[in-house]
Amino acid sequence: MNSPTILRPATSSLRAPKLASLAEALAAARALVPAIRNRAAATEDNRIVSRETIAELHESGLFGVVTPRLFGGSELGFEALVAVTVEIAQACGSTGWVYGVLAGHSWLVNLFPPAAQYALFEDPEVLIATVFRLGGEAEKVAGGYRIRNAEGRFCSGIDHAKWVVVGNPVRLADGNLEQRFHIVSRDAIEVVDDWHTTGMRGTGSRSIRVADAFIPDDFSALASEMSDGTAPGTAIHPGALYRTPFRPTAPFSIVGAPIGMALSAARMVAEQTGTLKASAGDEAQQGAFLGRFAEAVTEIQAGLALVLEDARRLDNQEASGPLTPLEMTRFGRDWSYAVQKARYAATRLFEVGGGSSIYDGSELQRAWRDVNAAAQHFAFGWDSAMIGYGRAFVKEAKAAG
């Protein structure tokens, strides 16, 4: 794996169109929904998002919503990424999750040295997966880094990725450790077929192993620089979007998926209501059902509104200024709030979905399992998010006076 010695614009011409606006991105997503929904059961059974779906997402331009214009992307921002992920996840939760991961990581790669960015984006259909905690042994060597005997879990999108961003501590010559992220070629990775799960089966988020891989210097970045907005890749991108710290940004890639899963559960129950509840004679019972249904939908939509407002704030840093520490902890609060409310709302919807929902072929059961699986992600932990936000709020209030 050699890095280019001369930095230049990517010469490959994308087949995919550039999307001019959020509305255009949503229209492109909605055009794909019927086909994605028709493949949802097969996606779960096969434990993989189909090649056809991935090709359609490429051809629509949707993988480029946060890819820089420098590399042929639309650079629409994270509001578009969240909104599109919600749309796709309403058709198939696993497909929504994989889309969010793979589309979002085109932003993550732009924190790495420019040479790595040019090398990867020479491929107009490059997709990148991640394992943020790989483990194993890593050390600094001449010209780069060497990783040995490393394993990591939850590599969503690995079936379609050509590269994987991994994080692990590196042993330096003086014996000290520094946390770094590396871009590893798919050719150096063994995929372990261990993805047998309660939900999100179609994501194929299997474990990976790296027996021995050399990582050139240009394909590595310090975690501390990625976290404070000073990563080397920011030098070639004028927009503030690519100078944003990693930690308060990365979960925007996936937060839309569980929200979309919960909204799909609401849609399914609403469709059942038209045939099952409308003929019921007990108006009081119908009213109780509709009240519970409305409450569940409201909670999902309220969480989505918070997340979209946060994404807009992230996208509009040029006008509104850099993110404050309180805002960054608010993002974590809102991801957690939105996803956990979506989880419990989906459970209430499942409760009113009737006895047929317990069968494996039930779409409602799949949505319920998927949103509960997605809500287990560490980025959506309620206690840590709320404590972090509460601490930051109190600190700012004391400083103000």
C-alpha cells in the first residue's frame, strides 16, 4: 500500500450525481425505498445488505452526502446524512444502519493526512468501515506502524468496504503508548463470521482480525488531534465541517437508523389499525389505543427533532461559530434521548401490535428487535450522556454567575 507522493484532485469521474440540497437527497432516498423494503426480509435472512442495494445507493449519489466536493461529493452535511438514514431505515433497519456507517465514514477519512485521502478517493466508489477499538499489538516502525494479532468486533459494512479505520494504542520506541487511528486495507483483514444476533442481523457487523499489517505514516492519525479538531486532513478542506472534533460528530452517522426503525414500527401499527381497530365496537378501547399510539409517535418525532437541530448546528459552524463544550455534551444527551425513547416507543407499539407480531416473519417484530439492538450501541448510553450533560450545564451556569 503506497501513498501518492504528489497531491492532486481525484481524477476518477464519479458515476453518481452530486446532490444539490437536502430536499434532493431525500427525494433520492424515497425513490429507493420500495426496492429496499422489498429486500428487507432477505437482508435479514442473508445477514448482508444486497449488492443491488449498495449499487443503487452509489448510483443515487447518497453515499456522497458528507463527502467533500474536492473528491466529487455533495458535501451537504450531517442534517442530510441523518435525514436520509431515517428514510432508509424505515424501509429496512439494517440497510439504514449500514448506509449511515458507510456514508458517514467518508467524513471520517478526511481527518487523516491528505495523502491518504487522495489515495482512497481515487476510487469513486470507495467505502470505509470502522472498528474503533481493535486491540492487539501495534508499534511504531520505520515509515509507519505495524499491527499484529489484533481483533475487534462490530465491523458494520465490512462486506462492502475496501478499507477499515481501526483504533488502537501504539507502542513507541521509548515504551510509551499513544492512541492512534489507522486506515487498513481490506486485503489485510480476516472477517470472522460471528454475527448471529437478536437484531440488526442484516448489517453483517462481524468481527475482524489483523494478523500482521503495515500502515504507512500517511494512513495514520493521532486520536487526540482527531478529537480536538486539529487533525492533519483539515488542511485541504476550507469548510468548518471537516475541522469538527471527532467525538461529538461520529454518532450522527448512525443515530438516524434506530429512529427510522421505530418510525417503521409506527407505520406498521398504523396500517394494522386501518383493518383491525376501525371495525372494533368499543370506542373507549379505540381511544385508549390511539392515545398510546400517538404518545409513542410523538416521542420518536421529538427525539428526531432534537437530533436534526443538533445536526444543523454542526453544519452551520461557519455562521454560528465553533461548538461550545456544552453543545458537544448536548449532542450526546440528544442522541441518547432520541434512541432510548425510540426503543421504548417501539416496545409499546409492539405491545399493541397483536399476537401475529410474535412470528418470525413479522415486519413489526423485526423492527422491534432491530431498534433494541441498535440502542445497545455505546454512543447511546443514557447514564453517561445525561451525567456528562448535567455536569457541563452546571459548570457553565456557575461560570456565568
